[in-house]
Amino acid sequence: MKISFVGAGGVGGYYGAMLARTGHDVSFIARGRHLDAIQKQGLRIVGPLGDFRVETPAASNPSEIGPVDAVVFTVKTYDNKTAIPLIKPLLGPDTMVLTLQNGVDSAEEIASAIGQKHVIGGCTYVATAIETPGVIRQTGTHRRVVLGEYFEPKKHVSGRVQLLAEAMMGADIHAEPVADVRHAVWEKFTYLAPFAAFTGAARLPIGPLWEAQESHQVFMDAVSEVASVAKAHGAQVPSDHSARVLEYLHKLPPSTRSSLLIDLQMGKPIEVEALQGSVVRRGARVGVPTPIMAALYAVLRPHAGGAGVAG
């Protein structure tokens, strides 16, 4: 397949390199020193599953790439205003656009710019980051992608979703094609929004937070707030959802930081609007109170633009 990744950071760079290594025609839309490094020396992946390097086309202008079979959109949500317009030059009549962004707003935002017919949704579980320009480090071994139709889902997995999922599976990506991806996107959101909020507001990884018994119930109450918002939007939240979140948290290494905390400590913009802000706004629209998430949103919102915030 001919696949272009809008965003060559930890997520897009890693999955793009995995697909390129197995022979797919992969390109990256990137910028800055990372783009320069990819153009000059290729993209290198390092981590517990092995090290490798791929050489692929990379550009800041998507018109240099042209129409592709699939676009995978992996930029941080705070860059959407400038990044979403980069999709259009990559579109052909049947191009599918998979968004793997955090939050539950992405598919709708992209569809408003390019039309619903192109857009499929997804979520990913992977621990990767840019180590230096041109180098992506994977710090865990999970590499899971759930993908499926977001608008007008069918009873069965669609042909285009199956095609992209099979390409990913062939590249050793743990892809899970589903008929209706909205439930998976919301399920991740119910955990991620509180996790990012608590670690970000405390400026701490999960370990010290989870050692404090006072944190447990408040954290789970925040999870319940987001789950209630999800249900009000028609998402199917499993009956054992809280138990599954607790089990997942107990398995996390104590040093685990959310990407929001990592960005905050580096003085970068943070995805507070796509995560905590979205919970509060969506809750207000459907009449679901979100007091814990609203308080955490108020604490984090002043740091939305980054600008050298200390950790």
C-alpha cells in the first residue's frame, strides 16, 4: 500500500517505519530538524524489539507526495489547525484517512475539513518518543492499534479497514479491525483523560500518586465521570470497566508518565483541550456533572500553550 503519515513523531514515525520495513510505500509529512534528519539519514527505530533504519520519502509539503491509498494522522491535537489542511493534497477519490490522535474529537474535526467518507477512526497503545532528530525510541513492547469505521459503521468490518489492518499485521503491528470503532475510542478516553490529568497536575509519574491511598478513590471517581459522559454519547462502556482500569493501573511501571506530563515538563504545548477540556465541554452539553475533571482542567488549562513551563 501507499501510505503517508502526517506526523513522524513517536507514534507516526514508529508505525510508518514498521510498515516501510516490510515493503510498503511509506512517506512522512514532517517538519524541522526531525524532517531534515529523516531526509538525510533515514529514520531509525531503537528499542526492546530490535533496532533498524528505513529510508523513506519525507517532506513538509504534502503536494510533493501526492495522492496515496491511506493517510495516517498522528500529530498532537494542539497542532490540528495547521496539520489538518496538510491532508487534502494526499487525497484521491478512495483514500482513507485513519486518525490515531488522543481524545474523541479528532474524527469529527478531520471530517469537517475533508468529508466523512474518507475518515476512519482508531486508537493506539504504544510507548514511543523522538529521542533525537531522526531517531524514535520504543520503551515498551506493546504496539496495539484498534481501527474501524467511525461514521456510518456496518455490522461487519469494512473492506478498507480490513485492508489497512492486514498491512499493519504483516508489519508486526498488533492491529485489531472492528466494525464500529467509536466504543474503543471512548473506552481509551475514559482512562486516558483522568490519567493525563492526575499525572500532569501533580507533576508526578503514576507510582507516587498510586502509593497515596487518597488518590485511588478520587482517580476512579474521575474515571466514572468520563464513563458517564461516554454513555451519554452512546458509547458502550463494559460493566467491569472500573475493575479493568484498576487492573491496568496496577500493572503500570511506577515510573510511567502520561505524554501530557512529558510535554508539560519539556515546556511544550499540552493536549489539555482534547482531553480534559473535551470531557468538561461534552459533559456540559449532555447534562453530566464532571467536577473532578473540571477542577483538573482548570489547573492545567493555563499551561496549554507550553512556553517553557517547568516540571
